[in-house]
Amino acid sequence: MFRKIALVALLAASASAAQAQTGLRAEAQIGWDHPSAAVLASDSTGSVNVSDGKDGFSFGGEIGYDLPAGPAILGVYANLSGATTRECVEVYGGDEACVKAGRSINAGVRAGVHLSEGVLLYVKGGYSSGRIRLSYRDPADPTYDFRLADNSDGYHVGGGVEVDVTRNVYAKLDYVRTNYDDLDYRDGTFGVRVRPHRDAIVYGMGIRF
């Protein structure tokens, strides 16, 4: 009899934990952002390839919806974020290429399993669109100077852990790697190709409805 009662209590607790980490959610996010880029510049005299990155901060918000799938959780999400980061690299001579991270839009899916009651471990991935500003400055020949702002599509992958603070409030920490399509600029024999990507560690605090 006592074994049956204990089993029913355990199943009820598991069901309650699964239910608590499902449904519609909304959260605010802040985190560490590390955009980096490989820059390939070429002209009639040759080419040079350099890469670098810089730390900064990101901020934004996310909405999502999670469903129970047996012992797992499956969900969809969309988020919008901004960043403070701007990185400049010396290409050759006194030439300088600068890349600034703008707004980023992400949409994807995630799947998770419970490590314990109220603790969810998950992986995630999906589509990304980043606003990137590129500038190039040549002190010796300003005719090569240019500025370019464009949206670059790409994809992101990552994972993290989510913990219930109360029944309707949760906190999470995840890592995300985003790769964007190349940005190209060409004027005659002079050309610049930028391959941007970013790494981020994001803390989120949210509410389930």
C-alpha cells in the first residue's frame, strides 16, 4: 500500500515538474557577446587575410512555447537582441577594417530533458539574421574608404540549463554560436570579404503564462 502511494506521489511530482516547464513563456535577456570576423582584402598587388574578435554586451528578449514529449520537452522560440560590440582590425599598412554588431533576430527549436525536478537541460538551434555594419579606412588613399550596412542570414546552435525559481518564474543560462553569411564589397580590383560569426553566453529571466 505504502509503495503504491509513494509511486503515485513520484509520478505526480514528475508530471508537475513537466507541466511547470511547458507552455507559453516570455523572458528578458542580457549576456556576454563576442563577435569576430575573418577579413580578406585584395587588390592588384596581392591579398591579406586577418581575423580578430572583441568582447561586449548583448541585451534583448525572447518568447517561446514548450510542449511535453514523454520525458522530454520540445519547444519553439524567437528572440530579438542588440549588442554594444565594435571591432577594428589592421589589414595592411595603416588600413583598418571595422565591424559593428547590430540587431540580431533568431528563431528556432529546442529539446530538453529534466535533470531533476525543476531543472531542464536543453539544446537549441535555428535561423539567424544579423545586422552588420562594415567600414574600411585607407589613410594613404581615401578613395578606397567605404561604409556598408547589411543584413546577413545564418544559423545558430547552442544549449543551456533552465531552473524554476517559482512555479511561473524561471532563470536560464545558455551558450550560442552563430555563423553568418559572408559580406562582400568590390570596387574595381579592390575587394573586401568579411566572414562574421559570434559567440554568446546569455542569462535569461522569464515568466510562464
